[in-house]
Amino acid sequence: MRLRNIAIIAHVDHGKTTLIDVLLRQSGAFRDNERVAERA
């Protein structure tokens, strides 16, 4: 597994969590049928 450090800088409520969830799913960290817990 190759690891990368990234930084996402954005204002509150601008989709940072959504972006990270999509990046993790596309990278294969989560399977398509795996549910990711909702974060507040």
C-alpha cells in the first residue's frame, strides 16, 4: 500500500468531508458495498 499525505484547506461547510470520502472510496480504501459511517 502506498501512502500519501494530503491537506484539504477550506471554509466550514464547503464539502471537505465529502471530498475525502470520495477520494478514499475511489482509492480503494472502501469497497463499493461497504457503508461509511456518517460524520457530523
